[in-house]
Amino acid sequence: MHHMNLESMPDEIILEIFDYISSCDLIYSFYNLNQRFNSIIDGIHLHLDLSYVQQKKFLFTCHYILPNFSQQIYSIKLSNKQTIDGINYYLEQSKYYQQEQMKTLILIEPTIEQFIKLISCFPFLRTLIIKTTDYLIIPIEFIPQTLRICRISNCQIDFLSANISEKIYFIEELNLKISNINCLFILLYSMIYLKHLTCHISENSSIIINSKENFQKSLKFLNYLKLNVCSISFKYIENLLNLCPNLISFIYTYTTGLKSSYDNEHIDIERWNNLFINKLNRLKIFDLHISINIDSQRDLILITKKFQNLNFFLKNNIRIIYEITSYKHIICTIPFIKSHLNNYINKSSLTNIHDSYSRIRHFDLVLNQTILHQQQHIIRCPLVHSFYLGLYDNLTPIEHQSRILLKQSISFVYLKHFELYGTCIKNGFVVQLLTKMTNLNSLTLPLNHLISCQFNEIIRQNMKKIKKLQLALTESISIDYLKNILIPIFPNLHSMSFAIDNKIHSFDKILLTMIGQYNNNNNDNYLKYLMFLELFALDQDWNQSMLIQLKKFIRYKNNYRFLYIWL
């Protein structure tokens, strides 16, 4: 019998296998094994993800891969979130090396100073992605003209200090936030090669647009447009669509603001019909979500019926429905443009539409007796990936009803993320839920419910897949709890959040036990894949004296009672 090993395989098969291995692991495991592997790896484009790794892998990348393979690195992902201050560390280590081959840069929670330093290192960048919860303002001069893809969804481009009309950008995909729709028109004048535009417009504009004089350039390559606007006149949307003759997909979200005088413009059927007939001749995909203030004079049934009877809707099989919440009137197409559902709906025209929630991925449900008694129809969300469940009422009399409701609403096998909160949660109810969740990646629940789960073999098997665990920040963790429950049940954790009372439990011992360093512990009873910890101190704010002995094991930052640790 002929036995095949890795070295006997052709280069093409080895390259296929290497595609499934991260660049850091590939070099660490295979480089310098033999001349053939070295030759193969020397010809590979490296893609480094340093946004969510352990310190030792981050340091290996900076101290070995960066100096020896800098001309092979084509993309990099950096973060200040889990890898605490990781962007600054990378900047310090990379300043001596040329990185002209870099084509893709992905940043998570950068500062504007870090962004400016990094962007100057990559003269031929083609893709820029920034993910941040802060509102960054990026000067236009730091947006490279070589870019083809620019996704900076929570950032604004500042071009007031530059003469942007003299520049032409070759960006084909743009995702950004902008404070004024007039600024968007000015920006688009220099981005005529756009194919894909996603824009959140956050404020109203008071300047009158003169499209004939200033914005005559047609966006003839633009075929995808997604707009999320707040309380602006519909005429600006009409002016923008005038520039998009070849639009194929249009996703539009309007949310009313303090000024609701524009609300009725956005549900004017005649104006929409004029756009469909005269401006959007090539349009095939259309999603609409309009959320406006409640008006007792508004006839939602009549409005949705008129929309539904438009030729464009009939031709493209688009359905439109209304919903009434406590504060808003909502008119939207089906399937929902939104991917998040809350159980706040008072009235809906969805009762008889079975597949209307098929695109819902995130479902928030606060379960109480009122909800269960008033439930008029089962909301079926078959492909939910993320589920938040709150239980704050005593459900004993109708617990059976609640279990039936959940069973019929959600297919648990697709769930990746589950959050459970509440003060009236029975252990049996938790056990029944967790036995059905066979593919969870992250879990949030009160600490005391893990005790009841440790004896269930099905749950123990399911929990081995969990990478992220968050415990309610009201109960302190202990050494015994860590050794006997958390480590055996969750051996593959990458990140964890929990509370601790430093007056009762030793934080030093808990942390060192987690990483296998307590009493020079040499067995495998520790969390060997752990990268990131978020701790909440129940007793007092964190201070330097509490952490000084741990500096050789961790990088950290503290914010009052919260402590963030990178391992």
C-alpha cells in the first residue's frame, strides 16, 4: 500500500492546504523545515491578522515575520481593542521596514494620529477599512488616490481645507458617514468611478443644491446605492438619484428627527413613482425602510396599498407592509431591510406572510406574562444567529407556553451568539435551552446557572465550541469555581468577561491559574487559548499596585472599575 505524506504532494495541493492556515502559523510551523517548503512560502502573499491574537503570536510577527518577509505582506489587520495598544506597538516595530507591497489595511479602533502614521507607510494601498465606535474625521489629503475600496462607515472625510475639485479618485466602493448631504455631492464630484456607495447622512442640509452648475458629472458606473438618512428633504434624494442613471440596487432608510416636516415627503407615492419611471429604469433590487412620527391622520393601510399597486412593485415582486410601535409608524419592504428585531411591535400587517422574517439575524426578546398573553401570532425567525433573551417576571404559571413560543420562533441550530439576562430564570429552563444550542460561539449568562450545566454531558460537549464567555457582572468568580467548572467546561475560550471582589478573592491567583502560571503549574488544567479578559471590580477601582506583579504576563489598560487585559 502506498502511503502519501505532505512532502510527496505536488506544489499545487500544498498551496491549497496553506490557504487554510494563517500566515503567522504557516511561517511558524513550516518555514525552515526544508528548502522546498521555504521556496513555496517565499512565493506566497502573506495576509496578517493581528487584531485578535495572543501576545506571543503578535510579538513573533513583529520580531520575525516583519523583518524577514516585509515585501510579501499584502494585507494587515490591526486593533487597539483586544490587542491593547497594538497599533502603536506595530508602528514602533515596522518603522524600519519598507512595506510597498501592502494593498489592504484594516484598522479597529485607531486614533487619527495612528491612522495618519500608518497610511504614510503604504504608498500603493488599494483597500482601506476602518471599524471604530469613535467618530473619526479624516482629512481628504490622507485618502490615497490609489484606493479602490474605502469602507470607513463611522468616519467623516474632511475636505474643507483642500481643493477637492482638482482631484480625481478611482475609488469603486465607498462606505462612510457624512454630516451634510451637500458635502456628499461635493465629494462625489471627484469620485466618478464609484460602483458601490453606502452612506449614512446624519444631519439636515439647509443649502440649496444646484446640480446643473456644480454636480453635472454623472455617476454612470454606480450600480449599488445604500442610503441611511435622518430628517432631510426628499428633494436631495431626488437630486442624487438624477446622477445615477444605471442604478441596479437601491436600499433606502429614512428616520425622522426633531423636525418631522419632511416625513410625508418620503411616503409620497407620486414622487416615488416618478423616480421609478423616469430615473431608475434599470433598478431591479429595492429595499425601503421609513420610520416616521405617529400621525393620527395618516392612513397606513391606504399608503401601503398604493405602494403595492405601483407597476415597479408588481413587476419586481416587491411586497410592502406597515408596523405601528409605541412611538413610530414604520413602512418597509419585505424581506426586512433591517437584520435586527425587537419585540416592541403593537400592530403589524405581517400576520399572514410566513417568510417575512427570513432575513432576521439578531432577535431581542424580553419575555413576560404580558407578552405571552398578547402574542397574536408566532414570529418565525428561522435563520437567527444572535439571540438576546430577558426574563424578569416569574413565568412559572406559563413556563410551558414560553418554551413552545421559543421553539416555534427560532431554529436553535443556527445560533452563534446567545445572551441570557434576568432575575427569574429557572435552572431547568436554562438547561433545556443550552442543550438545543449545538453551534454556539459566544455565550452570556448569569454565573450561578453554569453550576447546573456542569452535570449535563450534552451541554458540556456544546460548550467546548464556545470562544467568548461573558458572565453577569454582579457575582464574583472564585478559584474553586474557575478550576472545577469554567476551565473543564470551556477549554477553548479566547476571551472572557467576569466580575471579581478583590477583598474576598485574589485576582493574582485567579489570573495565574487561568494562564497556567500559578505555583508553576505544569498540567493542562488552564485556558491555553485565552487572549483577552474584561474584568469588573465589585469593591473598588483598579490601581497600579494591584497589577505591578503581573506586568510580565499581561498588557492592560484600566478604566475605573473595568480592567482590560491582553494575554
